[in-house]
Amino acid sequence: MADENELSNACEFLKDRLYFATLRNKPRSTISIHYFCVDDELVYENFYADFGPLNLAMLYRYCCKLNKKLKSFSLAKKKIVHYTSFDSRKRANAAYLMAAYSVIFLKRSPEESYRPLINGCNPPFLPFRDASFGTCSYNLSLMDVLNGLYKGSQNKFFNFDTFDVEEYEHYERVENGDFNWLLPDKFLAFSGPHNKSRIENGYPLHAPEAYIPYFKKHNITSVVRLNKKILRGKEILRPWN
């Protein structure tokens, strides 16, 4: 009976099998329920006041973990509960992981994946914000993120069957260029180059020539600058010549 009471406010994703819960205290797994939490395992690295959503590599690792639990012989007869704390930022990221799993592996729409999370008396989820200084001018809701994920999946912008998580994590690191493919083999986002490579406030800054080998390898021929002007266009293009 105690087990069932702990799940009274949980969000059910697979009947009698998979749940998401917000709990004030760390629960103990029982003979019929297996609890797990990734709040301190998959952690967003912020720039300023931003806190999420977690990147594709973390989502991939979460999905692998959850799939392994669902296929585990020792957990076959247990209810599996992904729980999170009432920390509003960790809770938003945790909900994103569960709902994103529902979109990718349970093949549900963003609306169907979001619906279980708002049932009951659970508080609303904190919207995500940009990584800039100052007041956030646009709130990115959990539904916004799920819609983007669904659109990307439908258009084959990513495929977890062929996803190279090690490569993604390598190039996403600031010291390795901070690359992310927005459209595979078509549109690459990266941190803007500086006039010379150096370390500033603990972060590595790269001159244009640091990026050129990767750009040439992937046939990138144009650079669109969206940040403040640091270099003239010819300084960016010079290493190509």
C-alpha cells in the first residue's frame, strides 16, 4: 500500500510500468518499484542564467539507460520510476528527458508525450531561457522543445540508431570548437572566432585557422556571423586561401 501511495501523484507513461515523479525526498526501491534519478548525473553546463534543455548527447545517454532498464530481466516485474526533485531547473530538464523519450521511442506526438506531465496537482514547469546576459526576452516552453525535437526526428535531422555520441561530445566542447550540426551536412553552428587563439577567463578562444581543417573536411564554404563584430570578413576567409 505504501508503494502505491508514493506513486499517487506520479505521471504514468506506460501502464503499470513506467512513471515520472517529483519527490521531496530520495526514495528507496522496493520489491515492486525501481526508482532512479539523473539530476546529478546529466547536468547542463550553463553560460549565464541558462539551465537547459540538456543536449542531444545527454538525451541519447538517458534513452540508452532507460531502454536498458525496461529490457532488464531483474526489473521485468517492477514499476520503473524516474524521479526528480522540486528544484525547478532540474525538474524541467528531467521532464524534458522523459517526454523526449516518449517522442523518440514510444513514437508519441509532442502533445501525447506532454499530457501525462500535467495531470494531477504537479506545479508547472519552468520555461527555458537563452544564454545571454540580462532579462530573458523569450521563454522556451517544454512543449516548444518537444515540438522541435519531433520536427527534427521527422525530418531525420538526427537518428539515434546511427548517432555518434563520442564525436558529438568531443566537438561540442569549447576547447574543440563548440560545433553543433543544426542540419546534417548543411548547417553548422559554432562559437565565433577571435583574432588569435588564447585562454580568457578559463575559456579557450580560437582564431579562424583553428576551424578551417574541419570546415574543409565537411565542405563548408560560407560563414554567417550572428554575434558582435570581432573580425573583418577577409580575416575569417584568409585561412581558406
